[in-house]
Amino acid sequence: MTTFRKIVLANRQFYHVYNRGVERRSVFTNKIEFQRAVEIIKYYRFTNLPLKFSKFLVQPSEKQSEILADLDNPENRQVEIIAYCFMPNHFHFLLCQLQDNGISKFVANFTNSYTKYFNTKHERNGPLAQGIFKAVLIETDEQLIHLSRYIHLNPVVSFITKDQDLENYQWSSLREYLKLGNGFCDKEYVLHNFSSCKRYRQFVYDHISYAKELEKIKHLTLE
């Protein structure tokens, strides 16, 4: 039976987009796979692409930089990536759609590219993601900044990393927000609400204990 999305994805609107591995399986199992996922979304946020990602990867680094520089203009962006986090068995994106069907195309390109890579590597067949991706409309600035925090807290809430090591988790955009690494997110949508990156860090870290307690309660109610 065909599944239809309950909401229309509109241009210039923000959405929380997320999905998990089929049967809740781990789909990012090591550093190389996490890195592959990050590089895929960096590439497929654009449209009018000259090459598939697999072909792009085999280009010399100078050619890759040239291609990305040529693509990086408003006409070629189908989505803006505000924040993201990859976890072993799921992912979260905070996106702004810039072109018609931009989010759907972006997620399809990411899912198809990564699934082909993963299946080839692990000698498996079939889909890797659990059905159609979920999307929730973000309606206010307050929702936007709180969602960015929720996304960035995933590694500690899921007890994958220790509280004090959250900003060292490499597979989310938090390090980019805190100026601890380079990136490609359009983070000013969130950071303009804070006087400094340090204040945003405090906003995130101050919520760790509360978020972990909520997660514990959720598991208790589901048992």
C-alpha cells in the first residue's frame, strides 16, 4: 500500500526531518560510514549536480573543491541544512526547503546513495531506511532553537557519549556551532538568537540532565 505524507513541504519553511534504520538496525557502524553520510549530505544539498556522488568522490581534491565552489550559489541550493546529527541507527536533520520538492529530493538522494554504499560494503540487499521519512513543520524561532538543541543532545541522551564529551562528537553539527570545526550548515538562523557561541553552548549543556531524565521516563512508559 502506498504511503502518503500528511503535510505539504513548503518552500522557505523549516522542518525537522528524521528516520531510522529498518528494523531499528544500526546503519552507521564505524567512523568511515559516519563520515560517508556527512559527505553525502554536504553534496546533495545542491541541485544541478554535474556528477553522482560516487563519481564525485574519485575526482582529485582540487577538482572536488572546484565543483563545490561552482555549486555553492542560491540557484543551486535545494535545501539549507541548519543542523544535523547522525546516530548509529537513525538521523536528524533541521532543514529549510528552498526549491519545490527540495527536501524530498535531498533525502531521497542521501538515502539512495548511502544505501547503495552500505549494501555493497556489507553484501546485503533491500532498503536501509524505515519507510518514508518523517517531517515536522517548525513554526517559530523558539521551536527552531529548541529543536537544534534537541538534535545536538542526541548523543548524550542516548548514552553514546559522556556529558563532558558532547562537543567532541564528530557526527553532528554542534562542533560547527561552537567553532570547533569547519562545516556547511546555515547556523545563523539559530545563532542570531544568542550573543555568542559560548551562550549557545551553555543553552545546550544546561539542558543535558533534564533531557536524559525525559528519555528515561519515555523508556519506562514504553516497557
